Amino acid sequence: MEGKKFELNDIVEMKKPHPCGSNEWRIIRMGADIRIKCLGCSHSVLMPRREFTRKMKKVVGHYNEESS
């Protein structure tokens, strides 16, 4: 199995879209659990790392504080 590489403040695309319509999330906390924040509506979700790696599709880019 290929290990997915992701870091804090990465923008990730999940397999299923959020009910608000956005499919991109920012990683805002990492540890045994990972907290992600929807870029569409700012809703945040905490999930175990194993579940996150299963539901994550790909890393889109890195979040910059200056540009947003």
C-alpha cells in the first residue's frame, strides 16, 4: 500500500464532497486525529488518521496565510 504524504496546512481533496458543495479542505491539526476545515463553509471535522487517509483523494496544494 502506498503511504499518502500530507502536512499541516495542506489543501486536500476528499473522495466525497461536503454538503456545501466544496470538495477542498485544509488540514489544521495533525496527530493521532486530524482536524480538517472546509474551504467552502469553514466547517471543521475531527477524524482518526486512519479514516482520514482512507477518505482523502489527493493533496491539491499548500495553504498560504498571505493569499487568503
